[in-house]
Amino acid sequence: MYKVLIIDDEEPLREAIRILGNWQELEIEEVLEATDGKAGLAMLEQHKPDIIMVDMKMPEMNGVEFLKTVEQAYPELLTIVISGYNDFEFTRQAIHSKVVDYLLKPVNRQDLNQALRKAIDVLAAKRQLQSESITRNITFNMSLPKLKEKIYLSIIDRSFKQQSNQGFLPLIGADDSNNRFGVLVLRILNMEAIRDSRFNQDTELLYFAVANVINEVAGNNLICFSFANPKQEREIIAIYTAHGGYPQEVDFRSGELMKKVVSTLSSLFGILSAGGVGPVCEDVLALADSYKEAAAKIEWIDLLKLKGKAIIGSGGNSPVQDGFSFTSRLPMLRSTLEAGNLKAAKTVMSEYAKKIKSGESFTFGQADRTLREMIVLLNDTATELGVPADRLPGAGGERALRAIGLSTDYATFEQYEELLWRLTAYYNEQIRRSLAGNKPFNVDDIKAYIENHYFEDIKISMFTEKYFLSREYLMKLFKQQYGHGIHEYVQKVRMEKATELLNDSSLKIQEISEMLGYKDKNYFSKAFRNYYDLSPSEYRAQQEAGVKK
């Protein structure tokens, strides 16, 4: 038998709960009442109830303060939150305190008794497990959702031992031979953008909202239990249960459910998602295979065909990744990064992206593997060039990239390509800083660079960023050393090279203009005239006349 304590300052609500609760059926022998959080703590200490039902907005001590106190002092106590205020702070505290359920006023009979049944099931399971001494590695102070999540995850990763954990099966409906099971997997493509714009940058709250939507839209035909996958960023797992029915019928209903889920998430929150539906199974332990197939369907979605909309993977054969390895391009990229030439580095990455787009397909699975390979290769390169390990992304996947300030959202190939560019820019900056700190500055390096790259668009900011020097100091130092400003020296080198090229009569002036880095022939001619007081054509004619003499 169990005890319940109701804490609410509104007497009509306490009375309504007393009337609506199926106390005898739930084996609850005593229902206690308190009018505020402080009085509730006193009764908690005196009567030791098994379940607390607490209002979130009360005088003296509100529900948020009460939950924080209980979380510390009574970690095994089960709580059900009741509130007439759909408030972000209240909801977040309820999540963090791992309450059994969160009910909004006015409370109805069905929701109330479902919440109480959840709590009673947890208490019954705990008592059974304690009596059978099989809880050595199980934490008792978790709510029913967390307990069910742990059970499902152990089944999915094939670590669940049915013989020693038989007491858990009723909690997930696996004791009913008429039940059928399956897995839906959802990948949130724009998770960071939606989390920041709609959920106060709280990832946990975003996951909570998505899981609630899945559970709500499931209806009566399929019962869903949803949770974030702790081992896979931006992934929600939904276990669906159907009572009876032919496998083909359940498969059809699960597919329709996934369509409804991605549509609802898009309309409610603007969430773009990719979904995969696993096959129905009669044995709950076969959920591991159902999950594997559902996740694979997302991996097989072709990123080249996505247009930034929610999509459901239809499956197929696992694609081969041949041809997408970045290893062969690494020497070229390393050379550009070592030279501090971000523009050239991005060109290397763009050429790589072009090759991918020229192929038949590029799936989410291939995109994930390519990104991981690139991080490993670039980490090795950056380490060899002296970048400290603490400035490089670790092995934490997307979380590690976010730790260095990189968003990993992408719902199209173009967005994936932008992620590769951002990654390139980050490594370029770290390598540039490392080389600048390890090598003393020599103004001759700038002069040499100009003489070897006069045909490029040379800007002073390239050198200020590379050597961590101010623009004014760098220009003054260069002029003191060579008698010209940096821009003037670039012009001098180009004009001297122009006279050499004009001496070759086989070259057209348009070709010479392009070889010197001028996109416009007229602009080159104007610059040449300003420098030598005659046009390129006049200079060439003058030189040819001198040769004839």
C-alpha cells in the first residue's frame, strides 16, 4: 500500500484530486494534504509519503523551490507536478528534477490516474527488484520515463539480460504476448538554429518538446515512448507499441505516424527532420534490429537531393563511400594552410565539394564519415604545425565542434559545404596563430611573397592577420626597408613584369593583363600608362622599333 501527499494552496483543486483519483484500484491507502511548500516539507518528514503531487505556484515556498529541496534531500521520492501556468522556468525545473509527470490545470481524471499509475509502477518495480536482489547496478532514484529509457537503450545496444531483468518487462508492455513493437528514429537537421531561436538555447528542453509531440500525435492505435539518444547528437528514438494487428498493418500505421510527426514538428516549431521507420517485431528484444534498420534509412538519405525540407528515408542498399576520401587532397590543403592563404584553402575545399556533387549520390552516412575523417586528418596536420591540442576539436563529434564555436546544422548539401568552409577557416586561423607565434617576423617575407604572388589580389590585411601586427606599423616598417609602400611595391613588381612580357610579341596584351592579375585589359593599360607615361601598345612598338635599328 502507498501514501500520497497533495501540496496546493487551492482547496477546490485538492478536493477535486481526492474525488478523481482511483485510490483503491491503485492501492493507495492514505491521501495527505498541505497548503504550501513549507508545510509540505514538514509533512514529508513526518509521514514519509511515497508520492508527492505539488502545485508550481504557491505562497511561502513555490514548486520550483520545493522540487530543488526535494531533489537534494529525498532523491528517491517520486513527484508529479500540477500547474495552471505553462511557464518555461516551471517546465525546465520539472525536467531537471526528473518528475514522473507534468499536468496542467484543470486536471482531468484520465491524466491524473495515468500519472499516478506511472508512479505506482515505478514503486512496484523497485520493491520487486529490491526483494529479488537484482538491483546491484540499477539506480533506484529515477523516474519511470528515465527507467524505461534505460531499459530500451539496453535492448537497443543488446546489453539487456532478460533472465536477470524479468521484473522490468511489465514496465514496457513486454509481458503481453499480443503487443507488437518497433522503432522510429528522428534526426533534427536544424537543431542548433531552432534550439537558439525557440528554446532559450536549452537542448534538453528542445528534446523534451519533440518527444512530447511524438507521443501526442501517436494517438490510440500506436503508443509511443520517445527520448533523446545519449550516444547520438540530434537523434530522437521513439519506441512504438501496438496491441495486436497484422505486421503489415502495424508497419503501415508506423509509417503514417512518422509522416505526421515530421509534418507537425515543422508546422509547430519550424523543425527540419529526417526520419526512419523500423519494422514491427513481436519479440521486444528484436527492437535492436528495428532500430538499426530505422537509423540506416536516415543514413541512406541522399543529401544531394535534399531541398531543406523534412524527409522520411525509404531504405535501400548501403552506399559505397569510394571516391569521397579526403586523404589525396590533404597535401594541397596543408600547403595553403601553412601559407596562411585561406582563399586558396577554400578553393581546395570547393573543388572537393564539386567532385562530390558530380557523383550519383552523397548520403547522410557518407557526410558524417567524411566530416569525421576530415577532422582527424586536419587535427594531425595542425598538431604537426604546432597547434596545441586544447585548441583542436576532440573526439566528441558534433559536441566537440560546437565547443569551438562551429554550428553543425545542415539540411542541404550547400549547407554541408558551408560547414566544411567554416571548418577550414577555423584550422587556418589556428595554424596561422601557431606559425606566427613560433617564427620571428621578417619583413623580407612580405617582399618575397609579393614577388612570387604579384598576380594575386594582395591586401595588407593578409599580412596583419598572419603576423599579428598593426596595419600602420607594418606599412611603416616596409617603407623604411624598401622605400616603397606595400601597394606601391606590388605595382612596381607588376609593371616590371609587364615590360618583360611585352617584349614577347607572341603574347597578346589581353593575355598579359590576365597574367599580371588584372581582370580588365583597359584597367591594365591605364595603370601602365600612369607608370610609364605611354600605353602597353606604344611601349611594345617603341621596343620593336629599337630592335630594328
